[in-house]
Amino acid sequence: MFAAVLHEPKLIRIDDVELPTPGPNEVRVRVRAGGICGSDLSYYFKGKSGDFTVREPFILGHEVAGEIDSLGAGVSELAVGQHVAVNPSRACGTCRYCVAGMRNHCLNMRFMGSASTFPHSQGMFRQYIVVTQEQCVPVPDVLEFAQASMAEPLAVALHAVKRAGSLVGAQVLVVGCGPIGCLLVATARRAGAHRLVAADLSDNALAIARELGADETANVADAERVSHWAQARGTFDVVIEASGSPAGLDTALRAVRAGGTVVQVGNLPAGQSPVAANLVMAKEIRYIGSFRFADEYALAANEIAAGKVDLLALMTHSFALAQANRAFEVALDRSQSMKVHLNFE
């Protein structure tokens, strides 16, 4: 079978790799579509994502959907040919974090497509993958595979909004309107935000944020407007930082009101970030992190299957697996793309 293997920054080769065989409680999934994530882009262009550095040939991808190809022993809840969205998280279920319901912090996590461990947990941009039956969420056959693969980024957004607390009646700012940021806009809208503002440097991204529910948008190049948010000890009850940039975090800390909440979703560069962190103390800000997702994946897949979240505005491009390098180049160009998918037809 073929897989998109990163051998060095900006070099993916379509390699012939061994076809996996499912073991007990496992299934083999024929991958049909997969979305390129911001962390995939970082691995591709920089050879690392945050603190995680690629140290061996690495199959990218952790947002996929496909159909069940074969069943291992003991699998009773799935059938060959069934369409599924695939959760990339494979938590141990027994460590203290799993027992406490914090599976995203599992001490023995194998998150597919992550270089956080070595040997790396190889990703999903390949024709077939083997996963546990618990990682598979059935979806209707009429749902496009690319849409079903969006369950993973939607789960990230759902987890972040849960971390923020109640948004009912709140003034909310989302900083950074890439795919995750736009999904945060859609999720915050449904969670009851009263005034929802989206901020980014790309007018194209801001236009999509408006389609997904933003009441207002702001290009952060407008320094006067951004500085206005900081007046009177801040404006917004909740700011969700999704840009993953020190400048974005600095904007968030200044724009949130005293006593408000900043949720860090964006993956900041490795090392120290130069931001006005003293504002956390001076304004009594609740600064909290949101890492991946815990138990939201199945909910996200079901929301998409039920048509409760319209993702089509985000899904701008699709490429064949053989065009993986081109797909990554287009995905980085925010003037023309938002969410780019690989298809495995």
C-alpha cells in the first residue's frame, strides 16, 4: 500500500509500505479522505510542531475517515464496508489521567501522526490503517468522507469551548481564523455567545468566519481598533487564542476584560514567548489551556452527521495522495485556501 511519508522538511514521498493486519479488538480501515492540519503543516515546513521534532521518516495525518476493510478477533460492533470517522487518539485507559477522565493527557498516549514520542506514532495519510474498534465512529454512507474527517478539528473546538465555561450572553473574541479558529467561531455561536468577534490578518479567513457566525470581524493590522479593545481594562468576557502566535496571545491578554478568561488553543512556538504575561496577575485573568480533546470526538462526528454544523465553507481544496507536496503548499497559502484534503480514491 502507499503512504505519504515525510523524509525531510518540504519532501513527502509516496512510499510503498507494509499492509497492516488487525489484531484482537482492532479493525483495518481503508482511508478515503484526510484533512491537513496546522500541525501537519508545521511538520512539513519546519520538521517540528511546537516542542515535537521529527526524528525519523514520518507518515503525517490525523484527520481521516474511511470504510471498514477487515475485522480482527472480538470485534462485534462494526461491520466490513461500514463508513467511519477515525479518532487518532489511542489512550491506555488505565493511567491516572485516563481514570480521571482526562484521556487527552494519557501518560501512554499514542496519538497517530504525532512526533511527541519516539519511535513516532505514524499517521493516517496512507491507504490503510489499523485502529481499535473504539476509535471508529460510524457515520452515514451519504456523508462525504472529507466532511466526516472534520470530526477531529471540530472535537478540538468543542473541547476548547467547554474549557471556557458558559458563553451564554458573553462577549467573545476569537483570535486566529484558520480552520480551528473558524470552527471555534461556529461552536461559540451555538454555545450562546451574545457578541462574537473574529480577528485575523487574512481578509479571506475573516470572510469565512462571518459565514460561520461571527457578528463582527477585525483585521488585526488595524492597530487602532485592536488597541481600543484594551481600554478600560479590557472588553471581552472570553478570548480564545487560536493563532498560535505570541502576537495573538498578547492581543488576547490585552483584549480580555479584568476577571475574564483566555483559552489557549493555538500551538505556540517552542521555547519562551514574549508576551505581556504580567496582565494575568494585574487583571486577574483566568488563563487556561486546551489540548486536543478528551471525550468530544464522537459528539463531533455525530454533529457533522446530523448536519448541525455546516463545514462546506471551510473545505476549499482536495488533492490526490500522489499530489501531497502540492497539497501542503496550497494549504499554507491562506490567500487561496482554508481546509485542504487529500483523497484516497
